[in-house]
Amino acid sequence: MRVMIRQVFDIPQYGWNVTVYYAVTGYDVGRIMQELERLGCGGDDLKRAYRNLTSGERNTGITYSNTEKRRTLVVIGKTSSAAQFQNSLDHEKGHLCRHISQAFGIDPYGEDAEYLAGYVGQRMFEVAEMFLCDTCREKLTRTITAPV
């Protein structure tokens, strides 16, 4: 049952590039690990990412940013429900926004931080909406896995 979707978008105001993988399973680990290494992830961070991605657990994710390259990789694993997807999405989006805020000295309590979170949320919604209701998630899985 393969559903993984890859989304790439930019945050022009900060010259930042984001790649998001949704509904990731163990089949996708090799590709994601290569991308993490290209981004500069190594050592304990890379080992933790590998353990997370190969655990087989649902409702997990990772976010890794290279602030010098202004690039972030977000991974949202398969989730057990639409509500849990929302939780994972919010969690990983929060890490992404904090990484950018740290890089640019954005006050986490100010308007700029909230505008950034809103922009990222709107961009991610383009794909995330497919996972935000359980009925839609079932249809998505059936559509993608239907025989040709």
C-alpha cells in the first residue's frame, strides 16, 4: 500500500526551500536518508532519523533544517487517524517555523512568526487536506493502490 506524496515549496520572504514527505513508510527510507545526508544531516541526528523512519510506528515524523542552505526536509509518517495527522502536521510545521525563526531572529511571540506559520500552513494545506478526514484518507489509499 504505497501512498507517499512529496511536496516542494519555497518561502520567498526568507529564501527558504521546503520538501515535505507525507504518509511515509519503511519503503521510503532510502530516498529520505539520502536527502537528509545531502542536506548535511549526520551523526546522531541521522541515526535518530533512521531509527524513527524504520521503527514501523505510526504517528511519527521528523524535521531537519540546514540554516546555511536555507532548506528543510519534513517527514510525516503514516498516521492512525485524520486527527492524528493534524497533530503530526502541526508538530512538524512548528519545528520548521522555529528553525526559520531562529535563523532570522524572529520573535516567537510576534506577528512575523504567526505570518510565517500561516504561510507555511497554507502551502502545506495544498497536500495535507487529503489526509485531514478519515473518509478522504481511505479514498486516497484506494485510488492510489487500485490496479491499472
